[in-house]
Amino acid sequence: MRKRLLLLLSVLLSFSLIAAACGDDEETDAGSTDSASESESTSDAAEEDDAAEEVAAAETTVGLVYDIGGRGDLSFNDSAAKGLDRAEAELGIAFSEASPNDDGSNRAELLQLAADANPIVIGVGFLFEGDAAAVAAENPDTNFAVIVFAEEQGPYLVGIAAAMKTSSNKIGFIGGVCCYGGLEPFEAGFRAGAQSVNPDIEIVAEYITDAPDFDGFNQPDRAQVIATTMYEDGADIIYHAAGGAGNGMFQAAKDFTDDNGSKVWGIGVDDDQYQTIGTVDPSLQEFILTSMLKRVDVAVFEVLKAQEEGSFTAGPTMYDLSVDGVGYATSGGYIDDIIDELEAAKAGMISGEIVVSRDPVDYGA
């Protein structure tokens, strides 16, 4: 029997898969006949029934539960949705979607409802970890796989870009939620990359909320205020790791530039935000220097492909630069002149010559 799969995608470190059973094969009775042609026809019909049963057994439906903000956040959730859409197009996987309420208190309920109706359930975001464990405990026939993102590597590259493109030698970082371990690698990598270019560069950092208040990922107005203050204080490039809240930073970059005539930039996170935000508001594209990519879409698709092909195995899988699990975006062409430097740093991390800490304290935070 096939196992049911629960996939937990984590902005923290990992996402986990849990598997359990799906439906039984149907049986078809065929009557006997003295006619050879009728017997042959019956045999053909039985083969067709068997083939239909095999197709039915191979069909996969997925219940995906986004984190707060859902599809349309132009960041992490949308990256997961992209992988789901690709799985639908290329693998024929059907899916349903749900998003938790504003405080996320119904995550476990949504996971269980999705598990009741689908052989595969995907919960997007680190905040699903506890609820996924509870669902797993209620489904003893489960397997866990952990896919780890090297979340410090992508920010290292956009940190290099920021340090090479800044005119003021002052850059900023805005995090959604502080001090739970999830976003510190983003800040650490950004600091490390920038300091590799200029050890004396000034880096200011601020988080929107402190854990356990995770609403910071859903406060674009607050991100806009923080970014405006940073720009006013001399930072000309800001990188955000704040989910949907980061959209406010790009608006702040546009407004500040329009008001002061001095160009400032934002750097996106998780998805190519030049493309995602530009689709919604093209006027913001010219303020998006680059984006740090975390290929949640690739992870979702590859896991679903493995499940569909019957090749899914439990155990950790690292999504780092070596497999394009993280990276940087080039849309807009604003960093085309420094690609050689970025690719050299990428090669250094892949070879192990460059090792980046996940703790921003190691870089003067």
C-alpha cells in the first residue's frame, strides 16, 4: 500500500515528509463463455480494467497548506506554489490549497483535514513543525525525510552584491521575526558576504517583531517604516528576509528615491521578486537590485516527483549551492557587471574554500 506523505517545508532549516496509506485495488469479475471470441473480448476488457486500476492507483493528489499570507505573498509561499504548479503540469498531480488564519492557530486542523483527503499533504513554513509532529504521532505508519537548505549561502552572495553596489558604504537588513533561529542565517550570510568585500562596511539590522510573535512576516507597513528610516539614515541598499512584509521595503525604496532624487535599492528573498512583485506592480522593479533565491519550488517538485515515481527515500537531502537549492537572481540586469565575482564566491562555497557561519554574532551583529 502506498504511504501518505506529509511534507513540512521550513524557512528555518528543513521540511519533513510523513507518509501513510491510500486506497485498495478494485476487483473485477468476468463471467465464463464457450465462445473463443467472447473469451478474448473478456480478456481484453479485463486487461483494460487492470490498466485503469493501475492509472487510478498511480494518481496523486496533494493538499497544500500555506503559511500566513498564502499564495500571493510574492515570496516564500509563492515559491512553494510554483513547485506545486509545476508538479501539476508535468506530473499530472491534482491539488487543493488552504491558508491558516491570521494568528496561525488552525494550522494543525488544516493539516489534518488535508491528510484526510489526500495521500500527500504539504505544510509550508517552519511554524508547521510542531503541528506536523502531532499529526505524525496520530499516523504511526509514517516516514520522515529532512531537506536542509544552506540558508546562509544565498545571502552571502547578495551581501557581496550589496557591498559592491553601494555608494554610501552603509547597507541594511530587515528580518521578519527575531531570535528563534530561523532568520539569523540570512542575516549572518548577508553580513559575511558584504564584509568579504569591505570589512569596514556599515551594516544596520532590525527585526519587525520578536518571537513568539510571528506576525512580523505579515506587516508590510512596518517594514516600510523601518526601511524608510534606514534610507534616511544613509543606507542605500537593504536586504529583507521578512516574507510578505518585505514588499513594504520595496515601496519605501521607490518613495525615498522619488522624494529625494537619490537612488536606493532593495534586495528580495526566497523568490525572484523582480518577477513576482513586478507582475503586481511594475513600478517597483527598478528598485529591486537582486533577490536571494531559496528554491522551495525545486524541493517541492523533486519530492513529489520521487513520490510519484516510487523512489522516495527517507533521510536528509541538502539543498545548497551545489544543487542550485539557493542562489541569486539576475532579473533586471542590475548586477550583470559583477557576475564573475559572484560566481567565484559561489564556487568557493561549493568547494569548501569559503565557509559561512549561520550566526550573525560572528560578523559583529
